[in-house]
Amino acid sequence: MRADDVAAHGVRARLSAVHERLTAAERADGRAPGSVRLLLATKTVSAPLVRAALAAVPGLGGRTVLVGENRVQELVAKGPELADLTPGMHLIGHLQSNKVNAALRWATCVQTVDSPELAARLAERSADAGRRLDVLVQVNVSGEATKFGVDPDRTVDLALRVAALPGLRLCGLMTIGARSPDPGVVRAGYACLRHLRDAVLASGNPATEDAHELSMGMSGDLEAAVAEGATIVRVGTAVFGTRVAT
């Protein structure tokens, strides 16, 4: 068996294992099987391996699988190769204002809006292109200086400002879990995001009526995220293995 075939087989097997973990987590929380969408975080993963993972999706019992890139340069590089498999990709990494135009060529959703300035630039470029871009507001629930995201106490205000912008559709909130060995700390952060999402929905602003998404949880803590209401979990290592930092 060729090395590429071996790698693809491993990806498909690990994807199936992640699906089983998600199904068990949904069952434990009383949620319908397949109700949580799985986003494949494909940083440094080649387009053929992404294809191998997506080819296994029909065997996952109807679970929706998305693709997300951390870096705009990879989004642009892989976009043409994956365009026939997905209508676009989610951007799940920090977005600099000077890369908005490049990102919008392929991203159908930007999950990392964390400032009014970035939101305004995305809205302007989207409106110019005659499109409405799905966005999530990124929240730094842990307060860690190494993480991007708006402070929790400023989240509702930012979300309402984003929702009011033409060219954008606010779909919910996103966070990266606390870097802590204490599962309780991690889960508390996810609970915080859920409460903030609920506050946005309870604002009564019609522009926030689609803001139901909670993008939270990764390979090591997806069960805690599902227990706190995640609608999207972002998984990379558990499907593609450990990647070499670049």
C-alpha cells in the first residue's frame, strides 16, 4: 500500500473514532445523534488528505462536516483544490485587516471577528461583492493574553454592532478553551460562552435571530464543549495526527 493510501486510511479511521466520541457525548447530554457539526481544522494538512477525510463523511450517519483553515495563505492555496467538495471554508484563525480581500475569495464564514474595525472592513468588502458573509464573534473566555478574542463583558455590545452591519450575518460566538489541566476550568469557559450567546439572543434585536452557533471544543475537550451546548467542534489533531509547527 502506498504511503498516501496509508495516510488516508489513518485519517478515515480517526475521523470515524471522533464521530463515535461525538455521538457518545451527544447521547450523554440528551442531544440527537449528529446534531453537533464537526469542523476539520486542516492547518498544514494537504488537500489530498482533506479530500480523504471528506470522502468518509457519508459513513458518519448524516453528521455535517465542515472545513476550517487557520491561515489565510492556506485558505487561498487549498481553496481551488477543494472548491468542488465544499462551497467554501471557514476561517478559524486570526484575521488581519490587510488580508480581508484574500480571505473573502474562499471563506464562507469567518469565525474570528473580535473588533468593530475588523467587522466593519468585512462588512464593507462583502457588501461591495454583493454578498452576505456569515461571521461569529470570537470571545476570550479565559482571559489569557496569548489568545485573541473580545473580553466577555464586551461581547454582547460587539455582537449587536456586528449584527447591525450590512453585508454580515451574525451566526453566533466562538472561543478557544482555557489552557488548563483542570476540566472544570475549561468547562466553565464554555458555559460562559453559552450564557453570552443566550444574552445576545435575548437582546430582542431582530438582527441577532440567527446567532445560535457555539463554536467551541477541540480534540482534547470536545466532550466538555458538547455538554455545554457546542453546535460546532473544531478538531484537527484527533483526525490528522500531530502536525509539525511551522
